[in-house]
Amino acid sequence: MIDNFKKAKKILRTSQSKLQVIAVNGCCYGKENQPDKGDYLKYCGQDFWTFISGELDLYTEIITPLGHQAKQRNERFHNEYAKVINRFSADFAGEFCYTDGAIDWRKLLAFNSASCALN
């Protein structure tokens, strides 16, 4: 990231651009007591949200809707995740397990590590 910041500044300097570039690393949460990192600024939490919006309290105003949306999406994620785990487990059991449910380690190891030349 720092290298990219430096490259961008160099390109703008050599292109005769009149732009003054200040690189900023933004983080949606947290705190940073010393934002000036020399080659760039690092803004976290409230300072970041104020920097991008100009609104001092934006960071608190977005928390409630984000939390509500996150909860809804989290429930959907868990439902879809459970389906994937179930499909994966069924595929794995059908391909690499004996009928009693024990893993056929030889077959699994061959699938994972056997030479392609032998197939």
C-alpha cells in the first residue's frame, strides 16, 4: 500500500500535474491516535467517517441500520452455509466413506495425492 501511494505521488509529480496528493488509509472502525504516518494518513472509526462525509456523528447514525441489515444477512448466510455443508457432507460420504460411515482413507488419499500419471 505504501509503495502504491509513493508510486502514485511520483507519477503525478512527473506528469506536471498541479494536484497535491495526500494518501489516506481509511478504516471503518477503531481508533488511531497518531494519524500522520509520514507517507500517508490513517483515519479510523469516527475520524474516518467524518473525513469522508464531513459529518461528525455519521459513525453513530449508520450503526443501527447496518446492524439490522447484518442480522438479516447473517441469518440468510447461516441458512445457505448449512445447505452447502450438507451437500458437501453428502458428496464426501458418497465418494469417500464406506456404507457404515467410516472414511475410506486409501480412496481419499489417492484422490488427494496419487500421481496424475497413474490415472
